[in-house]
Amino acid sequence: MASGKRKRKSHPAAPLLPADVGDDDIEISDEDVSFVAKNFQYAGFLSSLDTHSITKQILGINSNKKMADNLELYYEKRAKFASKGKEVLDTDSAIVSDVLPVKSLSGELQYRKFNTSSATEKEEAHSGLKEQKPLVELKKPSALDDHQMKSDLTHGQGDNVTVASLGHKKLSKLELRKERKKAKKETQALSKGDTQVNKSSSHLLALEQLEQDLSEEKRIEEIKAQMAELGTAVLADPENNLDSLTELQGLCSYRDSHVSSMAMLSLLAIYRDIVPGYRIRLPTEKELEMKVSKEVKQLRDFESKLLKCYQRYIQFLVKSTKSGSLSKAATRCITGLLEAIPHFNFRDSLLSATVPMMNSADSDCRKLSCNAIQSLFLNEGKHGGSATVEAVEMIAELVKTENCMLRPDVIEVLLSLAFDEDLNRHSEQAQEGGQDRRVEKLQKKHVEKRKKAKHELAAQLREEVVTDFREASAMPDAAELHKLQTQTLTAVFETYFRILKASINSPDSSLGSSSASFRAKLVEYGPRPMLGPCLNGLAKFSHLVSVEFMGDLLSLLKRLAGGEIKGGTPLSFRDRLHCCVVAFKIVRNNLEALNIDLRDFFVALYNLILCHKTSRDDSDGLVLAEGLQVMLWETRQHDMQRVAAFIKRLAAKSLHLGPGEAISALVTIQHLLQRYKRCQILLENEDGGSAAGHLCDMQEEEGADPDLSGALSSVLWELSLLSRHYHPAVSRLATQISSIATSNEAVKATLNPTEAILLYSSNNGGFNPSVQLPKKKVKRRFYPAYSVKEVDVHESIRECSEMEARQMFRSHFQVLRDIKENEALRKQLNKIIYTLNLFKAKKMPKHRKNRSPMLL
Amino acid sequence: MRPLDEQETTAVFEKLHKFVGSNLKHLIERPAVEGATAGSAPLRYCFRLHKNRVFYASEALVKKATNISREKLVGVGTCIGKFTKSGKFHLLASSLDLLASHAKSKIWLKPSSEMSFLYGNHVLKSGLARITDNVQQNQGVVIFSMADIPLGFGVAAKSTQECRKLDPTAIAAYHQSDVGEYLRMEDDL
């Protein structure tokens, strides 16, 4: 297309501009000056010209000016552009049109031959692309072109610009000026009237502005199109089109953040697809020296190039996470890469950018990076588990450096880690294996020398087979995996330990003032932001706690549960209770080691029950119910004193609790009484108590130790109060419990505490399940829909349906309306009668006979 | 019968403290029901030495016991232990109830090893059903059956942590005294 056009042109092809031009060499001729002087009134706009924006727009590339000069052409081109779509990106034609003739010193115009090497042409095309001026490259029909060239010529002679060599920018400015004049003349000629000069110049300015706006929008559109093209090119043939990556990379640093983030995201999509499924290892020098086949060389080139591009991309991303406007897009890219290609090179820099982002103040970034790390943990197949270790170790390091003052999200991520259930068992097996080998060695020594050689051969063979098998099987090596998991687990528990310890040493004392501001940001998470998720994690991985750690862990938890905090804000009820629950879970999951009676935690729970305050949200109640379930309901062996103490305290406390919590406490009491028959003495109301309690019968209100409470010698009088509880379910259950000893049938408790609290919780308002009212004796006949049987508001509303309500209202208002109407009619009637009477009275004296029969 | 002198008190309290720890306070400050009159401060329990044996009795009882001559008096209240010829204090099986109700650390025995312990043998790891958390080595432990009946007391041979890793045949607690002594050493008690 381009070449065809070139042929059609009547004059020689426009010469190319000299590449490098100095600013000093520009001369403005006298003719030029006089021309301006002569047409001074037309040239007024030159002084008010916004050179800055023009230069910005044209920016060293002369291709745009034509568009600036004749507007008609420009709009025609635009229409064409719209119809032609992207084809305009044809680069070859770009250069031809935009280069002006050179005038020699003698005043003759010289057209340069179009004979530049393809290299420069390409370069120009390149810059043309980058600067997005394809509009100009659009090819005007040759007729127009001719016209343009002619006008160029005519004016060129008048203008007398001596061009030895021109600077890019200056050139464009000068030319612009020239072309403005030309444009003026042309518009004059076209309008065939010299009258509207001023008008046209203001018109021009407005158009210019419009054009600028349009071109900005346009440019973005074009960049989008270009990015799409580059992207598809790379994806179609990555081996040959890697250069496009560099171009896209260039677009990333575009001044408009919208464009650059789009470029970043499209690069993300591209890398996700073209990155190979293995980690690239660049050849060593030695390997480079070796002679390789063509294909191998090609592959190596591709890999190294790709790696270089990728590295630059990542460096850019990491840098831009710190800049404000791009940080979100950069985070998205980094996390996207981490999720999609964690096996590839530079993972560590991705990780080291992502991990601190998990503590970012921006919730979007935080969520993105947390999700990325989580997906790393969940899809270990993608990277063979090594990334997990790195990530966890980085998190551990972060926690360490930040002194455990981080947002809880950082730690919550660890919850999605998955470990083999038989991690501990595996190590035992490995040990056994080691022993076996030692035994084998010992046996070997005894083997005769003659046989020794034979054995060695066999062993060698076996080893070979094993290695071959390992290579052949795609499965990751079990031992390797185990090593990685152990490493991960160590880091995780190290983090947890650190947090627990930091929670004991109150943050106020251990930290300097520098973190005070940061702590202020974490106020929403409470004084110990990380303790909650840390305890959750411990509960989840409790089966993996090794026996060596367990003692230390339990003693830490014990101190936390007992509220032994060095200064600072005391631990919340929830956290303390949570500690107890976690300790029980840990011990229960390691039962095979030893059955331990966690006395101190029972003491803590015993005292915590008193601390519980009924709150509007269920969270505290739920934790309490969980504590009751884990510590009292599920564990088997307690001594009688303790059970009795807990029964007594729960009964007393449930007098103050909401129905949900009270039921969960009562359910626990019922369960305990059924299991420990001896505790049923509590239900007997004889004086004096039992023999077992007589040695320590000090009933302390704040009694620290359930074992010393002497509850066995007390009476469970709370039940009789509870049986008059306002909630029917509570009172029913209380009566049921108090008759446990006398009734023969064993009532199976069907609910456990956590189920109970969920079932009976009254937090959403109203009783749950709703209460049945006693039936009323007098039934209303008129409004059958209103005879409410259920107190529950929702129920009753639902029951009397909308239709019925509407009917009722309608009849009611009908009556009202009738009354009003009636009133109005009556009034009218009265009026008429009154006027009639008046009329009669008037007529009577005159004795007139003809009366109007009706007045209205 | 006389109150303990300082040295003896120290010996007795040290021994008791091994088992009951800080609960020793409760043991001493325990209000006595016996002989208490309404309005006045409750009477306390006290320790008395009689014929090298230490008794734990309420003050009211002690007062009443003064009516009996020293030679004729066999005992008053609960005998909790005796001083040996060399001046050391030993707890006796009769102190078990007192210790059991105030004990800090406990060991529960499996039913299979109950009899073995009642014959005066040490507690092996294999017989250990449950142990209180955080028992220190050489701490006094009260030994219970699984039905929570106190069987005797002894000294922990290993701490709880070490007990986890212990061999099944290793000793977990040394025997000191058990309820079997009521039969075996009827005359001595």
C-alpha cells in the first residue's frame, strides 16, 4: 500500500530529515521576519501560542504537524481512520509524508532521495510507534497530497527557511508556526472571504484545544490497541517476538498511571502464558564455550532474553509498589505472578515484596497478597514446597523484626498451611530406618571377606536402581518433602512462640516509642493483635506439636490463661479462655504421650466463668461454650471435688446468663451429673453435706481452686431458682436436672454446649425457639386472623397475610369515607332547604305563582 | 502432750508443704466446727506432739484431752506422722485424707496396678493412668485410684515432662505410704 502511494506521487519523495541537529544552527531569514511584520494582525496568535503543549504533543516528531495545519484534512483523515481501524499502524508510510524539502543557500528547494537504509526506517517507525502518532501516517489520497505539496512549495519559496540542520524540537516549532500561517491562508481561500479573519483565528484556537483533548483520548485508545497487538504477537510466537516485551515494558513507565498500569497487567498476562514450566538456569561459561546445536543455542538465547526481560519487569514492579499511584496495580501483578508461576526464577524477590504487603494499611493490597501466599500454601504442587518454606520463614522474620505488632492477617495466612498427618510418624520411621542400617553395618562386619565383595556389588546395584526409580517417578521425594515440611513447621511454631512470649511481656514495656505510632494504627485489633490468630493456629496444628516443645508451650499458655501479664493491659476474657481451650486441644491430640491432668487450666476456667459478662454479640458466649465443651464435656476423668465445684459454679453463674449461655451451662451440668453419679449428692437437700467434703469446707466466693471449694458438701439450690426461669427451655431443663437422682430413666443429653448456645441464643431478638402462649379462653369472632397464638413477632406477621390486612383496612376506610360523604350530602341538603325557604319567603308577599321547581 | 517446738514445726511444715504446697495455709487456718460458739471467733486446728507422734486436732478436742493423763492417752485427733529416733519427721498413712483433700499434685493409677501399689511397691510408668501437669521431680504426690479414692502418697521420681518419655518399666513415683499399711503394719500405726 505504501509503495503504491509513493509511486502515484507526482514529485519526488520527500527527503528524510538529518538525524542530529543542533539548536544553534537555526536561522530566521529576513524574509521570514518581514512576512510576519506584514501580516502582523494575523500573526497575533503566535504570541499567545501555548508552545509548551504543542511541543509536548508534537514532541520532536514532525509527523504531526500536517494534521495541525489543515483541519479539513485532519477531520477527513479522522473519519477514514475510524473506518480503517488499526491498519493505520502501517509504519513505512510514516516517514515519507512528514519530511520537508530542504532549501539550499541559493534558494532552491531540494528534495532528498528516499534512500535511507532500512535500519533507520525501522528506528523511525519505532519512535513513531512509541509516540503514537499514527494519525499522520494515514495516507491521504494522492490528490490531497498533491495539493498539500503544492501549497508547501508555494509557501516554501516565500518563507525561505534556510535549513542547514535543524533541531528536532526547534524544527517542529518553526514548522508549526509556518504551517499555522499556511492554514490561515488556506482557510481564507476556502471561505473565499477575507472578512472573517479574526473569527477564524479564535476558531483555530478552540479547535486546537479540542484536538488536543481528542488526541489524548485517542492516544490512550491507540496504546490499548497497540498493547493488544504486541501481546498477541508475543503470545503467537514467543521465540521471535520477545522484543515486544521490551516495548510493553517501556509503556509501563508511561506518565499516565492508567496506561502504565494497563501495560503492567498485560505483561502479567503475557508472562503467565509464556514462562516455561521449569526454572531457567543460565549456562555457565564452560557450557557456553561448548559447541551446541543450533536449536539448543536458539533455546538458550530465548531463555536468557526472557529472563532479562522478566527481571526488568520484576524490578520495575517491586519499585512501583512503593510509589503511590501504581502500587495497587503492581501488587496485583506481583501476586498474580506469585500465584501463577511460583516455580520460576526471581521468586524470592516476588516473595520479599509480597510478605511485607500483607501488613499494608491498604486493605486491598493486604487481601491480594494474603491470597497469593495462601495459594502458594495450597498449591504446593506448583513449586514443590520450597516456596512455602521461604514464605513462612519470611513471615517469621517479619514478625521478629516488627516485634509482633502486625496486622492479624499476616498470621492468619498460616492457617491454610497443610501438613502431612503422619509427619511425626514419618520421622520415627526414618529413625528406625537409621537403626536398621546401623544393625546392617554391624552384621556386615561379621560377614566373611569373601562374601563382602559380592555384597558390595549388590548394594551398588540396589542403589542405582533406587536412584533411577526416583528420577523416573514424577512424585517429589518423600524425604525431601518431609524435610521441607519440618522446616516450615519449625518456622511456624517459632512464630507462634514468639507471639505468645510477646503477649506475656506486655507491649508497652518491651517496645520503644518508635512503634507507638504504629500501635495506634492497630488499635482496632486490640492490644495484642496477633494473639487470636496465633491461638487459632496452635489449635489447628496442635497434633503436630512435638513433645519437646509441649512443656514450654503449656507453661506459656498457662501463664496467659492465668492472666499473669507483666504490666500493660490485661488479657481479655476471650483470649484467656481461648488459651485454656488450645492447651486442652494440644494435650488431647498428643494423648499417646501421657495423660495429663491440666489442673492449672481448670483453675483458670473456674475463675474465668465468673469473669464472663453477657454481651450483645455472641462471641464471648461461644468461646465459653467451646471451653465448657472441650474442658468439661469431652474430657473423661475428673475428680469428684472438681466436678462438684464446676457444677456449683456453673449453676450459680447461669442465674446471670442469657438463655443461650444458661442452657449450654445447664446441659454441661446435666452431663456431668449423669456421668459422675457421686456428684448427685449435690441434689439432696439434707443438711450437713457429705463426708468427702468435710476436710476442706471453706466456701470462698473467689475461691481460686476448684479442688478446695468444698462444693461437694453444698446443695445445688440454684436449680430451684432456675426452674422458675423466664425462659421455658431453661426452666424445663432445670427441673429435669433436679429430678435426675430420683427418676429412674436415664435422660440422654442430646445437645452439647456449643450446639445448645447456637440453638437457644436470643441474640437476634425474641425467644428462640419461640414460646407458646397459653390458649386464651375468650375467642374473638370478628377478626379470626388476629387471634394470635404465637408471641413471636415474625410468626404473627407472617400469619396474617397481606391480603387480609388489606381487606381490613379497606373496609375500615370505606366506613370512614361513607360517613364523610354522608355529612357532605346532608350539608348540601340543608343548604338547599334553607334557600328554598328563603325563596318561598320572598315570593309569598309578592304572590307570584310561577316558581322555579328546582334551584340546582 | 505438748505443742511442737520451733524445730519440730519446721520439720512438719516442710514435709507437709511438699504435698500440699500453698494449701498449707488452708490446713492451718481451717475453722473447726467442733466446740465453736456462736459469735466468738471460730476455733482452729492445731498440731500436738504426743509420744513422738504428731497429731492434728481441733483446739476444743485438745482441751478435752487434757483430762486424760499422759500415760493413758493413746491419741487425739488425727495422727499425721511421727518423729524418728534421729529427729526426722515421717508422714503416716493416717494423714492421707488430709493430704488428699489439699494435694497439689496427684497421680491416678490404672486399676491393674492398684494392688501392686497397695502392697508397698513403687509406681511404674506402665501403671500411670494420669498425672497432674507440672509435677516437679522429688515433689510429694498423692496417689489415687481411677475412682478418685486416695490410695497413698509418695515422691515423684520424675517430672511430668520426663514422665512422657519414660520407659514403661521405669519408676514414676516412689512409694512412701499407702492404705495397705492399715493391714500390714497394724501394730505400728
